[in-house]
Amino acid sequence: MTIIALANSKGGVGKSTLCLLIASELAENGASVLIVDADPQQSCRQWVDRCKRAGTLPSSLLVMLASSPHDLKVVLTTTNAAIILIDVQGSINDLLIAAIVASDITLVPAKANVMEMVETVKLFEWAQSSLKRAPLRLLLNRVEGIDTRTTAFQDAVQMIRDNKLPALPTFVRARKVYEQFSKEAGSLAQIGKDPAKTEQVTKARANIVGVITDITRIIGETE
Ligand SMILES: Nc1ncnc2c1ncn2[C@@H]1O[C@H](COP(=O)(O)OP(=O)(O)OP(=O)(O)O)[C@@H](O)[C@H]1O
Ligand SMILES: [Mg+2]
């Protein structure tokens, strides 16, 4: 059983979108995947419900809710899923702590922007000093194609180095198709059935496979 949490004390950074993208990509490949929606907003549960109504939910993907550390513990001890993804609220609370501590890896999505990353740096510092286990990895999200050549992006990279933040080598690009995915009903594979979207979807899926490959390697190294 592999447990992957998505967390950041900051809201709107892409936790739920990335949780659903990774979960659906793994499920499309036949893995049994459980999403634990531990955010009162229930964005993941709503996406799964939309997919169920549309008949587009990958068959090996399930969602369960958890509103307390106790709920989370019960879900984690009773599930048969091979891979579990936990989506938590954008604030530091008991559930976020329980999710980090239970996870093999906690992905911390953030925009590559110094102003936006100030809070993320604080989360890493707090986890390092307060938690016995803090398998946090920064995941740069919504990176525009042109960003990487800008001073703003380079400053963000410098900030990651200066603060010795462990980051995933792969970063996730800003893509219209990810936005569409989070609002509609169905996996990227489903969206890619539209011939006009096939090319975009192929690139978008390869980006997520890159993230999954990094996760697998990091978990393998820390075992
Ligand atoms: N890589 C990306 N490219 C394009 N849009 C993205 C990307 N990542 C996230 N988004 C969009 O950003 C918005 C916020 O994402 P999301 O809801 O996943 O963030 P969150 O961290 O879960 O927010 P909250 O703290 O409210 O739970 C959504 O509209 C989503 O479609
Ligand atoms: Mg969310």
C-alpha cells in the first residue's frame, strides 16, 4: 500500500487537481486507487460524483471522505486499495498533520513565485521542526512554458536552493486541459477521445506520468 498526500497550508495551489490527475492516471492503468477526500470542500468527491453520473469513472477508482484524524485512520486500516491519495484542506490542522504523518510522500504544490512560496517555505520549516516524520516534496505547479526563462522563475529556484527544499525534479505545466479536467467529468484519457484534444492530452498525461515516476523513485529510495 502506497499513501500519497497532497498538502499545502496555502489554498488554490492545485492540490485537488493534482490529486485527481495522479489518481485517475494510475486507475486508467489498472491500479486500485482510493482517494481520501479530507477537505470539507469535497472537490474530489464532487469530481468522482460527476464522473459516476457521466459513466466516465475509471472502474478501479474509489473515493471516501474523512473529516477527522480518526476517520482517516479507519479508512487507511480498512481499505484494500493499492494506492491511496489524500487531499487535505489548505490550512494547518490536525487532519493535515495526520495525512502527512501517514503518507509515504506528501506532495506540496506551489507556484514558482517567491511571494507565493513564502508560506510554502514556512510549511516545510514547521514540518521539519514539529513532526517526527515529514516526507514533504515540493511540486512546482502551473509553470508556464515561458516561465523557466524569466528572472521570477530563476528567483524561485534560488529560493528552493537557499532553503534546501526537497523538490520533485518534474514540474507540472500550466495547461488548459488540466483546468478543463478539474471542472468536467472524466479522466484525461476520456478528454483525449476528442480528436481536437488528443495532442494536448498526450503531453498532459506524459507530464503526470513524469510526476508518478518521480514519486515511485523517491518512495523506493526511502524504503
Ligand atoms: N497545472 C495547472 N494548469 C492549469 N490549471 C490548473 C493547474 N493546476 C491547478 N489548476 C487550476 O487551478 C484552480 C485551483 O486548483 P485546485 O482547486 O486543484 O487547488 P486546491 O489547492 O485544491 O485549492 P483549495 O485550497 O481551494 O482546495 C482550479 O481551477 C484548477 O483547474
Ligand atoms: Mg482543493
